[in-house]
Amino acid sequence: MENIYKKVEKCPWCGQQGKTLFSEKAYNVLKCKKCGLVWSDTVLSEHGLKEYWTNYESEVHSADAVLTEQRKIMYRNDFDFVKPFIDSNSKVLDVGCGDGGFLDLFKEYGCSCEGTEFGEEAYRIAGRKYPMYFGELADIVFEKKYDVVLFRGTIQYLLKPQESLKKATELLNRGGIIFIYMVNSDSICFKLFKDKFRLPVSPTDYYMFNKPLLNDLMESMGMQLMVENMPYLGTPYENWREDILEVAEAIRKSDTGDTIEKKSPPFFDTMINLIYKKK
Ligand SMILES: [Zn+2]
């Protein structure tokens, strides 16, 4: 059988060495000494990618009713964040659009919508509503341009993140925007909870980025950061009293050298939203 995993020894962002932050049974989590990218040294191979994502939509993404409901609210929040930068006739491409749930809000607003997917099932489901492209963005050939490219919770799944972001900027019309929603590797909870961080990197979620790292790349490609936020207050995941107490408890344990056993709660700077505009 073909191996579904492959090893990533050097930083997949800049090629430099990393230092091991901690080790899990089947993989190590490293942080690049130069650029700060956090990555798993074992990730899905091209073959594994196909296997893993085949039925992801029904088996994972839509399997939990509560999470699905919460995600719908998040879609609405994120749409409101992007809305000042789009028009009702914007052409939108959602990279890793899943079942097309986030795109639905753009369609409602009047935008023309398309998506990409490498999960076969999601590709089929979204394909009932939107023109779809199969594969990783970097490898897809397009014959048109867009005003908006969305990476909502998807850049950690791209085997070629830099090439895909470069492709996204090339696909944009002048004045067009790229929206990125991602886990923040500079976040308090990741630094504090480490292997107990609730959104870890793993062989299927390859990396964690931070803002400076993305800014450097995006600026080098003529993209300008327009706005950012860190969605927590006002999200369905917010429970600030409990969450602050849990973080305080983890700080105490870390100070006294005790093991943190509970997973990190949702918190203020765990997720980050960025919008870049093409100059
Ligand atoms: Zn690096």
C-alpha cells in the first residue's frame, strides 16, 4: 500500500531548521528558528490527502449538529467582516469551500460564486450550487479573474501554501481582496498549553501561521493589509469568565512546573482574520 504520510524535515515556509516544541506518538511539532512557522513533521502525502478528504464532509465537517450550527453563526460574523470590502457584483472564489455554506452568504448578497475542493464529496455537494474546481489552488488552471479570494480555515491544509497564496494574488483583479481566517501560532493559549492547545497542528492540519509571517509574503506580492480582527467576544465559542479562569489555572500550573491536563479553552487571540488588498 502506498504510504499516506510523508516527512517534512525542514520548514515548509522558508526551508530553515526548526526546533522541536513537543512530540506526540506519531509526529513531532516543530517551530522554525527563522520565520516562526509551526508545523507537523509528518503530514498526509498526495495519496493520503485523497484518502483522508474523500468523505470528510459527511463524516467530520457536518457530523456534529452543534458545531455545524455554531459554524453558521461564524460564517455570518465573517461575512460581515468582509462585507465592507466587496460589492454585490463581486466575483468570489472560496478556496476549500466545503459544502459551500460560507459562499451561500456571498450569493445571497448578489456575488457570483465559485469554489475549489480536494475532498471529493464536498466537491460534489458544492458542485450542485456553484462552479467548482478540483484540487489544490496552486495546481488549478483558471481562465478568469476574481475580486475576492477566501481562505476560511483552509490554509493549514494546503501542501503548497505559498504557491497557493501567490496564485490567489495572481487571480485577483486590481483592488481585489484576499480574506484569511486562521489559527494564530503567536496566541497566548498555544504558547501556554502547547500539546494541550485545542486546535493543534497534526498530520492532517499541517501548520500554524502568524501575522508577521503572512504579512511578509503578502507585502512582497503587492498586497496590503487592510484590517484584522481576532474573533472571540460575540462568537458562539465565547465564555469569557470560565475561559479566563481556565487560562489563569494553566498559568499557575506552568509557573509551578505542573502538567497542564485540560485542553485550552477558546480565547481572545486564538483565531485571526486578515484582509489583504491588491494595490
Ligand atoms: Zn521558516
